[in-house]
Amino acid sequence: MDTINVTRSSMPPFEEYVEQIRPLWESRWLTNSGAFHEELKANLKEKMGVSELLLYSNGHLALEAAFSQFEKGSEVITTPFTYVSTTLSIIRAGLVPVFCDIEPTFYTMDPEKIEALITPKTVAIAPVHVYGNMCDCVRIEEIAKQHGLKVIYDAAHAFGVTYHGIDAGAWGDMSMISFHATKVFNTIEGGCLCLSDPELAERLKTWKHFGVSHDDIMVMEGTNAKLTEFAAAMGLCNLRHLSEQIGLRKKAAERYRQRLSGVKGLVLCPEQESTVSNYAYLPVRFIEGEFGKSREAVLAALNRDDIFARRYFHPLTSDTPLCKENYEIQETPIAKEVSSQILCLPMFADLTEEMVDRICDVVLRCSD
Ligand SMILES: *Cc1c(COP(=O)(O)O)cnc(C)c1O
């Protein structure tokens, strides 16, 4: 039987992409804010309803850009239940990650545990909309305001998600969205930072052009993080197919839900109120002592059938040598437990009902 990977990149029809890139053989303008870069930026700003948006060569560097604006040695309250990029971007900016626990339903930062972690050195809160589940933005931003902190969301998973009618990118002081090949919307590699402060946007634009000003003077410790025209062209094509792709993901998610709801010891994320989802991932938790087999055994059973799921996120970013050896690590018992139970099942737009059934058959065979 065919292999089913955990993800499969969305791509436009080949001819559409070829037509899109044809003008580049005329213009010979391949990067450095070219025409496609500008068009994609304008389309995204309109779609997300944000006043400032910067495109980057990947989402990780967009996050590094965001954190580069704080004084080195400052503390950032973040979550260990995320991809390494969130924690790494804080560390690479010379800041100290302070780990806050998550809540057990949507696996996002628990707002009630933030205040205990605030110190005179805290400058920002960096929560993650894991799997496209939105954080309790209202509560988090209220706490941030009371304590004079910035909120920087890792919204890598949340492209196309709206919460209380507001696009995921428009929450907080800054919000990063990834356009990596494995995400709901991709530019092959790429990402953006959404914000509202025009002066900060200007500085962060300089940051991705080697920190060099218009007259070629090195004015800050920047880097090279520009999005190419080929990447922007992929984005322009993929954007045209976005709603159709999310619709297909929704169908796959609904089939999973039909097959896996109500199974003892198997926990699916509930639908989130006030949220329009993008169906980015399909996280399932296997509770030991309630579900038949362990998470590890389910993973192995899937592998034997050429189905590849992922322990996303395991281990916690706080439970890695880089963090343990260099920082004081806070206890996050819920994150630790969820991380030991979670498995992301295959999820992508081309996932057919037959494929979902094949995956669910294997999972259900492990249930007793
Ligand atoms: C994908 C991802 C990133 C990094 O984005 P890239 O575009 O791959 O650099 C950051 N945080 C999370 C949670 C991600 O899933």
C-alpha cells in the first residue's frame, strides 16, 4: 500500500506556477522586494487586516526579527510545548526563555500561570497558537497591558484562522506566521511578521537587509532574511487555492472526528468557540491505562502500515540540553504530560476519506 506521510505540501497546478514565474525571465529581478514580493505583501495585508506586514525568508527569522528588538538579557515568558523555533529565536536574540505551563484542552499557554513568572526583567510574553488553536488572546493581552509587556505570538500554525472575527495575524504587538512547505499555506520556505507600529516595521525591514540603511551604512546587527521572487510567486499561486485547500482539510478532519470520537482513552481537540479553524494538524492524545496501547505502540503500528505520524511536540523545548544547561527551567506538569501522550496523525489537503479510514483502522486496532 502507498505510504502516507504526516504531511504533504500544497502546490498549485504546474502550469499555473510556470505562467506565474515567466515574467522573471524578462525582468531579471529575482529578490530584494521584487514585484511578486510586493504583490504578495499587499494581498496578505488585505486578507489579514493588518497595517504593517514584513515578509521573511522563513518564519523562524521573522521571529528572530521580533525578538531582536529587546535589550539582551531580558526575560520572555513562553511555552515549552512548541516547535524548537520559538525557544531558539528567543535565545538567539540574547533573551532568556521563562517557561509557562499550558492548559489541557487546546494546549496553549495558560493565562492564569503567567503572572507568577513576571519579574522586573520580563519584557514580553510569547505564546503559541499550537495546531492553529488560538490562545486566550484577550486574557493574555490584558495581563500584558497591566504589566507593560509586549505580546509576540508564534502564529506559525494559524494562517487563515480567525478568532472573534479577527485574523490570527492581527492579535498582539507582533505575530509571526510561517509559510513553510509543511504549513497550510506555503511559499516553499517563507514567513511573515504582522505588526501595527510603522517605525518598528521600518527597523525590522532594515534588519532583514543586513541591518543596512538606505545609504548602505550598517546601522544595526541585522541579517539576510529576504523572501525571493520564486517563493513569492509560489505564495501568489497558493493563495488563490487557499479556501479550497482548507475545505479539503476540513473534510478530512471531519472524517477523523467521525471515526475517532468517543473512543475510550483517545482525546481529540474539541472545536474552539469563536474560531474559524484552518485544520492545520490532527493532534490526538492517548491516555495510558485508558486506551489499549501506548502512544509509542500506536506510532509503531502506524509505521508498520507505512503511515507516518509525528510526536509533535516531544520533547518539550525546555527538556533539551540547550535549555537545561543554560537556564533555570520552570516546572510545567501539564505540558510534560501532554507531550508524552500526543501524536499528530497525517493531515493535508489531498488526504482522502479512504486514507483517513486506513489510518483510523490501525489506530482503532490499538484501542484494546
Ligand atoms: C514551522 C514553525 C516555526 C518556524 O517556521 P519556519 O517557517 O519553518 O521557519 C516556528 N514555530 C512553530 C510553532 C512552527 O511550527
